[in-house]
Amino acid sequence: MELAKSFEPHAIEAKWYPLWEARGDFKPSYAQRSKPYCIQLPPPNVTGALNMGQAFQQTLMDVLVRYHRMRGFNTLWQVGTDHSGIATKIVVERRVKGAWRTGGERGRGGFGDRGGG
């Protein structure tokens, strides 16, 4: 048997997802005696480029959340805040270059100001 060149989860998920959903494996229990489990999910970078490290991180978080939920934990995969402030600043400044002054010229309150003064 030859391995496929890329992973196609559709066939596997078509078989297993209905069973998992019917058993309620993805539903939190909300039982007061259940232990809480939470992971903060960082949003995608403003650069729009996903690297292998980020893909691996997302996979690990997905596995951990599903594992704990299936064990009866009250799980939450919480959407987080931007964690790439420097990358965001660089990308935004490149996109607005010429329309606004640079960060050093703009100052704290002048991001939305165009032109002089």
C-alpha cells in the first residue's frame, strides 16, 4: 500500500465524527465536580503566514483540548490576544508606507494622522 502525498482527513472524519458526536465526546460536562482545563488560542499573525511551528502548536492544542474534554474535564479553548506585536507593527507600517509617517515620526497618538503636524 502506498501512502498518499498529502493528508486528507475527510474519509477518517466521516467515519469517526458521527460516533464521537453521538457519544457527546466534544461536549463540556459543566459538572461542578469536573476539573477545569483551559488553553489560550493565539490568533493568527497579521503576516498571514503560518509556519511549521505554529501548525504543530495548533495540532498539540487541538489534541490536548479534545483529550481532556473526552475525559470529562470542563474544557475551554479560549481565543487569545495578539502575541506578535513587533511583527504586526512591521507589517502595518509596510502597508501604510507613504500614506502616513513612520512610527518614530508619528508618535503615540498620531497613527491616524495623515501628513504634517
